[in-house]
Amino acid sequence: MTIQSDQLIAPIPAGLTAAGAGSAPFVPALAASDLAKGEMRRVTFGDLDILLAWTSEGVVAIDDRCPHMSAPLSIGKLDGCLVDCPLHSGQFDLSSGLATRMPTTGGLDPKGEYHPVWSPPGKDPKPDPPGIKAEARRFTRVRLLRYYPVRLRDGMLEVAVPRE
């Protein structure tokens, strides 16, 4: 299944457009036929890696990095609008930009609320020994996702990429 011109691109959640992207020029990113429903692809512009994902709400473009510790989300799993980070099992809702599951390392959510370390079901409890690393985890904030405007033009998905 390929994206048709009458299908909608998913809306960007209010206030989450990446800096400079709202007025940036659109550049070709990927042939629409190369992105199937439920798939993700990484595209790179200079040193900017962008994740294109065809979610249950439509196509979105975000930074291809977990807003926790920058792991590439493109190698995670996509289920509807939820993308799982392959590094610390954080889960993010691409329709809202919010974490739906904090990473296993715990830390601060975007509102500044602390979440302790946790272990996935079936795994041994994750220790959090005192020390500088535990202190760093307590101050590590999981940010909101950053979005880039995306459009479909002449069979190509195009992304608004800020100039350097």
C-alpha cells in the first residue's frame, strides 16, 4: 500500500514544531512508494537525521533520536502511533509527542516529575545504586518529540528542513 495524494499527513501537535522548521523550505526526502503503512524510514539531511513514520494517524516527521539519550528511533518498533526506543524501552506517542512509558533508566518527564528506574516484565529488577550515575539519572529529562512539517508532492514525501 502506498500513500495517495488524498490521504492526510498527520498534524503536528501544538508547540512541537522543531526550531526553524515552520518557515523552512521543503526538500525531497523519500519516494512515497518507499514508505508503507506502519513502516518507518530514516532520512538524513547534512547532520540532521529525521524519522519518517506512517502511523495510524498518517505520516509524521520527527528527529530520529530518542528524546532521552538520542538512540535512533528508526530501529525501534512502531505500533499505531507508538514508537519504542531500542535502547532503554521508552515509548513515545507520535500523535502527541509525549512519552507513554518512561525509559528503564527513569528520570524526569517533560513536566519535571521524577520517575524511578524500572525493569521490563520478566527481567530481574534493575538496580539503582547510589552515586554519581544515579544522581545523573535523577536529573536526566526526557524531552518532548520535535516535529518537521511534511507534505506529499509529485509522489515524493518532502520535509521542511531548517537551514544550518
